[in-house]
Amino acid sequence: MRKIIQYAKYGSCDRDTPIPPEVSWISLTVKGKDSRVTSESLLTPEEFGRIVKAAENPGTGL
């Protein structure tokens, strides 16, 4: 979100571009947590299919 607002306000996301004050409070670092994606954290093809089906047919639930 920070980068989107930065680009919208200043037209750039370079390191030299200031962070707008509206979003400067948003932290981009995760302390003490390994943020790498693992295969266990990804959706299975079945889960993905269920989400798509639910989106196509609201009210059917997952």
C-alpha cells in the first residue's frame, strides 16, 4: 500500500522518492519471523478451485 500511494502522489517508487506522510506509519519489516514462502503455505489446486467456484456462485460457501 505504501508503494502504491507513493507512486500515486509522486509518480515514482525510487529510493530517493519520499514516503508520503499518509502512509509513513506503515512498517515494511517483519521482526523475528521467517517470511519466506513454503509449499505448506500455498493453496492446493483443490482449495483454489473451491475459492473460484464460491466466487462464481455467491451464497454456496466454501
